[in-house]
Amino acid sequence: MEAPASWRIGDVRVTRIVDMADFTITPQFLFDIEIETVLAQDWMQPHFATATGELLVSVHAFIVEADGRRILVDTCLGNDKQRHTEAWNMRQGTFLQDLAAAGFPPETIDTVICTHLHVDHVGWNTRLENGRWIPSFPNARYLFGRIEWDHWRHELEEEQRLSEAGDDHAAQLLQVGMVMGDSVLPIIDAGLHQLVEVDHEITPGVWLEPTPGHTPGHVSVHIRSGGQEAIITGDMVHHPLQCAFPELGAHVDWSSTMSGETRRDFFGRNADRPILILGTHFPTPTAGWLVSHGSSWRISLTPPA
């Protein structure tokens, strides 16, 4: 395994651990947009898009080392889990081994943050052992947003009600029960979770920032240390393409309208400032700075002057 990418924000170190390395998707996989529109944003090549207009993405986690804490932000896909997406189904990846090889054995993680409770952000919360889902990080507190958990708890209850009534719509919600059942409920059953508000402070200089729309309680993670700043986006931004088109919602957004409003506000507040943006699905090099670009924005690999 090659050395994982890492960044310094004052006294804080952030390290990326990859679960699924850079891969391509069609624009239509996430967005209602054509290849020609992608190609027109030539600043995205070669790092964020191919010469043929496919989008480059990644699935990875971030370790934030701050004030003696080891904070894992989002836990990717996990292994041995039944999923509707073929590439994610019953995976056999090396995430936990790669985490340990980078100097972060699972038992040394003291905090897990899930920016939201989607399948590709909670998977390594648990691992399969002797037919049971057990916490992958037994010494950690798992922080779940209160608004986020309330939303998915309601979805679970609705799924159960429809299933008992024999409603075919329940099958459409099956993914909810599947993901909650193998990646969230075992953490709650183990007593390792903590419900937090959308502006919760993890440690001085590391706090949650509400960025709703993709899900009702979605949060990003803000870091400030030694006069420097960084923000881990979660799925508030799926791809740098959305910097050019902030209203461009993903097919998997809970509210495309709200997610677009959140992005436009976020870009307007943070562009042209020395704030490192760490994209949770941004491919290598993963981090950059928001800069103005005509009437919208783009990601630059060099900080604004």
C-alpha cells in the first residue's frame, strides 16, 4: 500500500484512507447533465474528469488527529454486506488493514463521525464476526446526528408498517432496513452511539457544521488550528462539477432544492479564502480550494492569493 495522503491544518493532521480507489462514473449516474456540459468545464481535467467526459470519484475516510484524539470521519462501504449496487455488494476490501498500516489500528480510534447515514458512509461501522455484526472500533464513541437518526428511524418504522401491511412499496425501502440493520443498529445495541446536534463541538477546533439537503441532518466537519482552516464536505458536495453548478442536485439527494441552496451559501461564504476543502468523494488529489470562476466557482489545487 502506498503512503496515504495527509494534510496539516495548524496542529491538526488529516489523513485519507481509501476504501474504493479512484474510479469513473457517467455524469448521469449522479446528475441530470450531459457529457458536453462536463467537457465544457475544462478545469476539471485531468484530476476530476476524463477527456471523454466521465467523472472521477473515490470512496474514502478521513482520520483527524487533534488534541490527542483520533477521529474517523465516515466509514465508507464495509465488507460482507448485501447491497443493491453490484460493485458494493459483498465486498472484500482491505480498509481496516490499510487503516492499521497507516498507523491507526481500529482499537485506537476514539471517535467516529458519520456525516450522514447513507450506505457508503457507515459501512465500516461494523464488521462480521462469527455471523454477527460487531463494532469495528470498539473503543470509539460513534456520533450520529440527532436530526439524521430521527429521519432514518422514521423510515425504518414506515418500512416495517408497510411490510406488515403487505405493501409492495416496502421493497423500495428495503435498502434502509438493510443498511441500518448491519451498520447502525449494532452500534446502538452495543451502547457506543451518541446523538449530537448539527453544530456539535468534538474538540476545540473541530466541530460539526449543518449542511442539509442531501439528507435532512447532513453535516460537514470544520477544522481550525494555528490560523488555518479546512472543511470535510461529506456529501454536501459529491463532485467538483457542482462547484460550477451549485443547484445541480444528485439523484440520491433527499431534497435537491435544499442541497443546492446549501451549496450556494457554502460556496459564497468560503470561496477565495484559504480554507482547504476536503471532498469526501473527490478523487486524488482530494483536497483543494474554492475560487470564483465567472458567475460560479471551481476547485483550485493552489490556494487563493
